Amino acid sequence: MPKFEKDGVAISFLDEGEGDPILLIHGFASNKSINWEYPGWVDLLVKDGRRVIALDNRGHGESSKFYDPEAYGAPVMAEDAFRLLNHLDLQTVDVMGYSMGARISAFLTLNHADRVKSVIFGGLGYGMVSGVGDPEPIASALEAERLQDVTDRTGRAFRAFAEQTKSDRLSLAACMRSSRQKISEEDISRITRPALVAVGTNDDIAGSPHRLADLMQDARVLDILGRDHMVAVGDKVYKKGVLEFLHGEME
């Protein structure tokens, strides 16, 4: 996979297809392959006539790893995405982020609105404003010597996922402990680009997609029926809704 480096940070990315570009930003403890290639998103969007760019966020996948929480945070990672757009000489793109990637996408849209054509927030609703819980049980689970030692249910799930994806657990723990900057309702209301908020109806992490969408000037909601936070990303309803949104066919 190609990489680019800026200010000591190497970002791994994929770049496939031709046509209107879309940037994909994955969630916490995932990577470009797990979040976007394996569930079929890259193939789907390439077949739809798009140029698909997906990056590994810092601390994830094949990108640079850091062990200081100060090296992370959604605004920082949004600047990595912005620098990738500059590296590829892309002036405007559609953007889709899932979970942590949705928060990163929001900061990218707020801070570089002229580079974002439309934005899709997957797996994150009003939790973008209110926060999504205490990060410490997850960070501690990632640092534990053995999975068997982890008793917290959510922490155990993320630890198992990190082992499954062969991730650097200590860099993920630092990322989890970073400044988890919330976005105010006032800031969300400044997003004027067309937006789609897509959340599973069984997702107990994301927060209300409708409450988030109501804050924006041009936002729609896609309810992914019967799906929770971990499985909604590959759902056919999600994929169909995103294609309709990108084609301007969603009411």
C-alpha cells in the first residue's frame, strides 16, 4: 500500500478506481481493510464509478504508531486526512467516516469545508455532541497482559477485536486516552454540506441519529434496521442508502 509522510507521520492509504473521489475514514481499533475492504465498500464504490481513497488513521493499520495520548484526537487525525487530500491533489471529495471516523470527518468538514462535497456519518449520532462513555475501561483492557484478565464487557470486546486485527494495542490505548473533544451543537449547526447520518437501530453507542441530523441544515437519517454498532458497517441497507445519497436520490 502507498504511504505519504508529513512532519514525521506516515499515513498508509489505498487509492482505487476512477471518477468522483470519496474519502473513507475508519473507526477506532479498525483499519482501512477491516472497515472498508472486507465488508465490500471499496468494490461497491469503485463499481459505482468512483475513485476510492481510504487511509489508516495514525496509530492504526500500517500508519505511524505513537504512545503519547497528546499525539491523537479527532482534530489531529482530521488534519492527517486533509494532508492526504493535498498529497493527492484532490480539491473536493465526498467523505464517509464510521464511529471515530465520523467524528474525524466532522472536524475535517468544519475546518476545511471547501474540500468536502458531502459527508456521511456512520455509526455515530448525537454521541458526537454528548460523548460516548468512559474511555478508561477500554484503554485498560488494551493494556492488560491477557484477554482473560479483562472483566469489563466493552473493554473485553475491543481487546478481542484488537487481537483479531493484530493491532498495536498500546498505540490504541494512547489513542483512546487522547483528548476526546466533543463538538458543540453550535459547531454541528455550521455544517452546511449535504450530510447523511447512518446508525443501526440496535446501536447503543452512537446516540440518536435524528437528534444529530436535526442540528444540521441539510441532513438526512438512514436507520439501519436491527443492526448494532459492530455489524452495521457492512449492512446492505447501509450500502444502498449511501449510494442513493451520493446519487442525490434520497429524500
